[in-house]
Amino acid sequence: MGKEPRNIWKDLLEASTAPLNLVVSTFIGLAIGYGLDSLFGTSPYLTIIFLILGIIAGFRELFRFARRQARNGDGKEDK
């Protein structure tokens, strides 16, 4: 027969993880930077650097998610 329609619950679950990934990666970067600053006494430099890296990682994952959703909307399957 034809192609089965995408499950709406699966799409909703995937869409809800996108902002969560952004927030979690930001806080992980902040925590790593804060921990390293406490260990080495370099406050606030490593906190700022790892916070920025966490934000970049979060947005990178957000763009990957958007690209994956766009590909799936065009009828192409996810690898």
C-alpha cells in the first residue's frame, strides 16, 4: 500500500526534546566551567568559555533537529 503517516505522538516527543537539549547543554557547560574555575582558581574565565561552548552545542543540536524534521517532511527517511 502507501506510506504510513508519521505518528503525531512521536513528532511531539521529538519536538519537546529540542528545547530541553538546549537548556541542558547550556547548564552542563556552565557546570563544567564553574567546576574547573573552582579547581584552578581562574574565575570567571573558564565559566564563561564553557558556558559559550554549551550554548553553541545546544544550538547545534537544535539546528540538527530542524534539518532532520525538514528532511522528514520532504518524504525522505532519516538515516
